[in-house]
Amino acid sequence: MKQNRFITLLAAGAVSAITLTTVMGQDSSTTVTTRTLSGGGTITAYTPGSDYITVRTEESTEPVRYYYTKSTTIVDPEGKTVEWTALKPDMPVKYTYVKEGDRMVISQITLTKPVVVEKTTTTTTTTNP
């Protein structure tokens, strides 16, 4: 009887050792899949120096907060890069973003209307006596 118990313990130990070796030998890696999403709407608020803008999306009447980073670009309808100062409330835009946890981070904002650059010219008239 003692020999049977010894063989059972030995077999259980061998199985445990093999299982432990297999588990420890596996590489643990985490794969994060990001999917680029797109949307459109109207800017409701943008404050220079903050890290987000709010947009009333085409799907929701309530404004949604989208975060931006230093690598976020703003382009006009022709695809030319424009300055952040071009963003104004009530401006229609399209954008691409990714979800990072519970945050939506914009990678590109496309203005749907051309940016109007106002130029001021001054004319000075001098008369000589």
C-alpha cells in the first residue's frame, strides 16, 4: 500500500512540475488593438491651452469632449495644414480619433469650410505744398 501511495505522489509531483514548466515558459504579451474612428459635427468650445475641444456631433445634440495632443493636425478642405487659431465655435468639422480608455483622442481635424483670412490695408495720402 505504501508503494502505491509513493508512486501516486511521485506521479502528481511530475505532472505539477511539467505544468509549472509549461506555464512559466510561455511569453506573456498584451496586444492592444486601436481602431481609427471618424465623425463630424460642430465645434461648441475650444480654449487655447486646454487639452480638449467640445463638439456637437452628428449623432448627439449634447456636446462631446474630444482630447487632442501635440501631434493633432488641423487641415482645411484642400488638405493644407492650418493653425489652431482657425478653430472657432459653431465651425463645422470632420475628425478622426481613437479611443484610449474612456477618452477619445483626435488625430486630425478637417475644417469643412475654407478659412477666411482677413487682410487689412492702409492707404496714406500725403500732399506736398
